[in-house]
Amino acid sequence: MLGLVFVGTIVNYLDRTNMSVVAPQIAKEFALSPVAMGVLFSAFSWAFALATLPGGYLLDRFGTRLTYGWCLAAWSVMTAVQSFAGGFASLFGLRFGVGAAEAPAFPANNKVATSWFPQRERGVAGSVCSMGVYVGTAFLTPVEFYVATQWGWRGVFAISGLLGLVWAAVWFLAYREPAQSRLANEAELDYIRAGGAVVERTGKSERFRWDLCWKLLKHRQIWGVCIGKLAATTTLYFFLTWFPTYLMQARGMSMLHAGAAAIGPYLAAAAGVMFGGWWGDTMIARGVSVSAARKTPMVIGLLFTGTIVLANFTASNSLVIAILCVAFFAQGMSSTTWVVVSEIAPHELVGMTGSIASFASNLAGIITPITIGFIVQKTGSFEWALGFCAIVALLGVVCYTLVLGKIERLKLE
């Protein structure tokens, strides 16, 4: 089941990041300014943020298998249709649709980890889910660059969408909830249930209630996770949107060279995600409190994410890539926030809690590309763009340290 989610996350981010790969080609063909490209990058996150609460409700109402499967098919179709776009408006509308369809994806990943894994194993499980973001991007970004050089930006969207439709069929055939799975015996179900896994479906007939959302928002843990996740995701969205353009425009790399150079930072981030999850689980196994074990990787990760600003002070492209590898490794460590969401979510509101965190995360997807677009258009350089990422990362450190509080499962009346 974890393997299905891992590959699904790869497909998710293939369709989310393909715009960044072909951005220079699209900007040239349609004569788009940096600010216009920033707005186009943000289209996905506008829809994602707006649809994330309804997406969480669908997860709690219909379950992971149906909700995730149909959403995967829908965003794949809209990705493929982008190959027929005729300008800014149609691209913006289709990217908006992709974002809306992908909204339940990470809350679904979180729900899978909460359903299939006991607490002491959830750090690594959550990290594997998140690792798909970086592993897939590392290995598929160079492929996308190659496809773009051979068949143009339209070919990138067509192939990405087709791959997603194939995986949607695999998902429907293979994924099951623990209580419905023929692969899990009673001993395994008892084991994960005893460890805090949510094996049985809950809230199947519940309608969406705003009062439950407001009750969640009364807890400092929710605010701590949300603000910290926004801070951690800011640097991620720099990599997901402007990073290829940065390599080509600010560092003077060719398209294929930029594709090859992107592999290192993304693999470093994948290693950071796994290290952060493993480190947290190891501390819990040694008797460290859940709060200390989960916060430590996130705080240290965000501290070192700020090293991204050092790329402004060297002319060596090799050294720049090394600096970005360190910063992105650290960003990967800080992304274990999803494990914290699974630790604090009330059993009956796992989907809604994940959606609130996902909403905060995707505010960074709106703010970051537009802000960087304005910075690049105003200054003609990416120096303050990297500084912006570093400053927001430090805000996250303060939030995780002072706001988050004790990590424990919330109980609502």
C-alpha cells in the first residue's frame, strides 16, 4: 500500500512540476513577463488551497481508494489537455483544474499512513510518502527536459497526463483499506491497531460541518503545524516553480545541463526526508518524547534550509549546486510535518486535519512564485528571491519552537 502511495506521489509531482520545466519555452512563445509566469505558476496552488477542505471531507466521507483514484484520473486528463492550450488564459484555467483535482492527494497519503502504520513506524512511512516528491522529480525532470527539447512543451504535458491515467487504473485495482484488504491477516490488523492505527473506517455518513473545522483551529498545535508547514514549503515551491529558470537565466545553463544539475538537489531532499523520519522514529524507540522526537528534525532542517542564500556569494556553478543540495536536504528533513499531522489529528477527522495543513502549505504555493516573479522583474536577479526563502525558513523555526506545543492526538467534544 505504501508503494502505491509512493508512486502516486511521483505522478502527482510530475504533473505539478512539469510547468517549471517548460516555463522558458511557454514564456517565449506567449511573450509572458516574470510576474505573469509567477501568476501562472500559482494557478495550481490557488485551486489546491480552495479545494483542500472539500477534498478532506471527500476522504472522510468516501474513503481513500475512491477519492484518490478518481482525483488522480481527473488531474491526469487535465494535464494532458494542457498540450492543446492556446495562451495564458487556457493554461491558467487548466492548471487551476489540476490543482483542484490534486487537493486530496497529500491528505490521502497522510490517511494511508494513519490507517496502515502504528505510531512507532509512522515517521518512516510518512517519509516514504514524501520521498516520492523528490525521487520522482530528480529522475523525471531530466527526462522532461529531454522531451521538451525533442517535442516541445506540449509533448511534456501529453506524456505526463498519459502516465497518470495508467497509474489511476493500477490504483483502483490494488489499493484497499486495512479492514477490506485480503493481504492483511488478523494478526497484522491487531498489531497496527494496537499501535494506534485507524483500521476501521469512521464517519462514513457524516456530512461536512464547519464547526468541527473551527474547533480544530482553536488548538495551538494546528496553528503551529500550519504556519511551520507554510514556512517549510516556501523553499520547496521555489524548487518546484522557478528553479529550472534560475539555473538557465541566473547561472547560464542550457536546458539539458539544467536538467542534469537538478538531480542532485532533489536526491538530497529525498535523503533528507528519509533521514528526518528515521531520526524521529529512532528517538521515540529510545524513549525520547514524541514532541521532542518530531520537532527536532523539523527545527534543525529549517535552520539549515536558510543556507540557500549562500548561493548568492559564489560564481561557481558546481559550488552553487552543492549549496542547494545542503539546503534542499535540510528542507526535506523539515517536511516530516506530515507525520506530526498524523500524530495530532483526531481519529474521526484525519482527512479534515490533513486538509487544513495542506491548505496552509499551498498558501506558500501562491505566495512564493508570485513574490519571486515580482523580485525578478523588479531587480533583474534572483538574489533576493533566495533571501526571501531563507527569511521565511527562520520564521518556521520560531513557529515550531514557540507555537506548536505538545504533540499529542487532539480530542474534540
